[in-house]
Amino acid sequence: MNSGRSPVTIGHRGYLKKRKLKLFIRSLIIFLGAAGLIVTGYFVTGTLKNWFTILGLVTAIPFAMMLSTLIAMLKYKAPEEAEYESVRKITGNGVLDTEILIANKDGASFYFPYVYFHEDGIFGYLVNEKADPEKTSEYVRNYLRLNDADAPFTVEKDLAAFLNRIGGLSPSDRETVPEKVLREEGVVRAISM
């Protein structure tokens, strides 16, 4: 039975919290399953040299992957409601994604509380203090180019500058934007965690 609420997916408000909870629960289940296999194998055979132990240790691989993703996400939180509403007021019904977290192949993560997709380009607000806006922009643009969705990607590290930048754009509506803009949003969502 549907409660009338739409599912929270990448780019929607509340995604980070939901994703962290899912990763925690899945990690816990896999950990308990692996530990259960190892303990069962020990009690059945009286030694750790058995197939249960091997299976339990192999099961630890997905656990480690989920746990590392969860640990990477823990330091990021959703923007405050008032801040979100001020950004939403500027963008109207435009293509605004929130809580976008992109993992870099070098181990760094780029957290964008807001990414606004517009006919004039893509505008992101980056909160990572150590991240270089130009390198971050180029990293994301490489993925856009690979997917035939190249667009200028402007990264701001100051919320006021980001709001000023998107406030100066012509109004946009998700229902009437060119397909190109929605394709760009799809690529950015696809490379997000």
C-alpha cells in the first residue's frame, strides 16, 4: 500500500539519511551472517578450518565495501530546512538536485548540497574545504563528456555566491527544460553515491 509519498532517490532531499540507514542495516545483516557462519562452522567441526569459515570470510568482502561507503558518507549531512527552502525559492520548479555525493577515484569525495541544472550550464555548491573548484568541475565534466552531455559546470564554495549566481539566471521549469538538461542531471545522478 502506497502512503502517498514518493520514494527518496539520488538528488532528492533526505537521500543521504536514507542511504546511510540502508547501508548500516545491510552492513549489520551481512556482518551478523558472516559471524554466524564462522561460529556455526566452529561449533559443528570444532575447528576454524572448514567451509563455513571460508564462506563467512568471503562474505566479509561485501561487508567491507558497504562499511567503507558508509564511513565515507558519515561526515556529510543534509542542508538545513530553511537553507533548502531559500534555494528552492530561487530555483522554483527548476531542475535542482540536493545531497549529491560524488566519489573520486583518488579516494576524495565531493559533496554538493545543491546542484542546479539550467540551460546556461550546471551550477554546484561544494562544501568540501580541501577540494579545488576547478579540478572538481573538470572531474565532473569529464563524465558529462563521456556521456554526450557536456555542459559548463560552475562550482561555488560560498553559499552566498552560489545563490547570487543562480538567482541571476532566467527562470526555468523542469517540465519545459530541454532534454539536454535532464540528460545532464541523469549523468550527475549516475556518478553519485
